Amino acid sequence: MKSHYHVLDGLRGTAAFSVFMFHIWELLAPTPEQNPLQHAYLAVDFFFALSGFVLGHAYDARLAGHSAGGPQLSKGGFFLRRLIRLHPMVIVAMLAGIVGYVLDPFVGDAQRVGVKLSLGMLLLTFGLNLLLLPAPTLPNYFGETHPVDGPSWTLFQEYIANLLYGLFAPRLGRKLHLVLCAASALALLLTARYFGNLGVGWGWDHFWAAPVRLACPFLLGLLVYRSRLRIALPSAYLLLSLVLLAVFMSPAMGKYGWLFEAACVIVLFPLVLMAGAGEVQPEGRGGRICRLAGELSYPVYIVHYPFIYLFAHWNWSTHPSRPVLAAVAIAMYCGVTLFALMLSRWYDRPLRAWLSRVCLEHEARAGLHARALQS
């Protein structure tokens, strides 16, 4: 049975909760430079690096037919497993997003169907985003490619990574892998310099930057796994969480900000992966925290943004006092976290278990039947 990297799971949670807090502070800080987590959008690049590592760990041997646990995993079986893992929470996030958009009580007619947009356009956008495809943006939503649930633009990139990995990773030799890592790192540097930062890819004006942000960290994460690069650290989860928070909370660096952010993705995040993979099974309270943070990371990340828009529109329309604003922000943070935990325990886990039993058993029987016909 494969080992599980609980420290890396916990770091995913650290990054997800940082993104959530970053989006709250976006509404409260007068300027981006005054956001105490102004670089927290780099959590997205860290997620991509984690994905490269985790996919390699979970599927490299199985797709290549070298796994001791059973026969070679088919490409169809791989894609089905990834769909079961990711898409149930996407459905919930999209439903929350569309309900929040239509019923938002703080925007007047700005989002009303029949005034600013047609029902057909709303349904088209919802349908495309439900499939994680880019869609026409919605009024009042800042030109996002995935306006029903903003963070899902990264899931679209994640699906692209899964597709390419399933098709080509077993044949990706080390020399070509190194060349692609170098080329994608150069592309990331040029993109960061062009924009002055890496907080791009979510809107139609800079949509082309999204696959650039995906390619470099994903390939580096896969390289870290395949090279068996490990760094042993005591209290790895705590120390590495502090490293990530130090990156996210770093001050503005003026004209060198783009270089700092690119260096974090190209150099620092692979080192964090190496150190996080050095401690496979943390014990005691630290292990429990890692597992809980890892469990909450995906649902918190994917469902929080509709609540951010409601919070923003309430704040902008009612102009509450600072104590009231702080109290509501804290209540939202805790409430969404509890909502994410409930979704994980009572929806996502049971549904994925059921889908795995039904779909994967059917897929296994189909594979056995096909092999019987060939023999």
C-alpha cells in the first residue's frame, strides 16, 4: 500500500485558508499593497506543484503497469478516478455560486435576470462553468472566465493537467521532462515580468497566463516526486506552514516583485515539497491537524468565493462600522469552514465512495471482460 504524505495535505490546507483570508482582505484593504496577504494568490501555483507531485506518487507506476498492487491502470480508469475525486465539490460550488448571484439582496438591479442579462445567457454561463469551461462573464463580476465560482478557473487548469498527464506522463522521459521544466520556468519568468506579478489567469484579459502558471509548478512538482528528492525536517508541517505564510505576507517589492514571485514558484515551492515529503506520517496532534487541514482544503477553496461576493456587496452597500465588519468577516470565515467540513463528511466522502463502488467496479469488470476476449 502506498504511503500518504500527510504533511503535504496539511500544507494544502494552509494554502487554501490563506487564499480565503486573502480574498477577505481584498475587500478591506484600501490598496493591494496594504493587503497583509498580498502574495497569497501564489497558493494557486503551490496547488499546481502539489498536483504534479501527488499525481506522480499516486499514478506513475499504475499507468506504466509497474504497480505491485494490480494490473495496469487504463487511461479511462485514470480519468474516471480524477473526475470522481474532483467534480462532486464543483457541482456544490456552482450551485452555491448561481444561487448567490441570483438572490444577492445587496446589488439592486445590477445582477437581476431580465435587466442586465437574459435567462439564456445566465444558463449558458452556468452550464459551461458547471463543466469547468470558460464562459461569458456575468454583470458585476469583473470579467472572470468562471464567474459562477471564481476559483474554479484553477480547476479548469487542473483538469487540463490531469488530461495531459494521463495521456503523456508514462512516456515522459527525464531529458524531455527537464527541458519542459526549463522552458516553462522561462515562460513563467517572462509572464511575471510582463504583468509585474503572477496574480493573473482568472480573467478574460489575461486568460492566456493561466496555462503558463500551471505548466511550470506542475512539471516541477512531478520532477520532485520522480527524482525522489526529500529533505528531513523536524516539525515539518509547522515550519513549512510558516514558510508559506512568510511568502504570502511578504511586503511589496516594487519593480522586483515579479522576480520574487517567480523565484518562489521555481525555487522555493519545490524545496517546500521536498521537505514536506520528508515526513510521511506525522504523529500525535500534529498529524491530526495535518489530516483535518488536508480534508478541509479542497471544499474551503472551492466553495468560499460566492460568500466573498455576498460579503463584499453587503459591505459596499451598507457601510458597516469596523467592529461590525470584523465580526461578520470572522463569522463568515468560521461559517464557511464549518460548511466545508459538513460537505466533506456528509456529501463529498459518501458520494465519492458510492461513485467509486458503482463506476470503478463496472470499469474493472469491463477491463476483465476485454482481457478475456483478447486471451
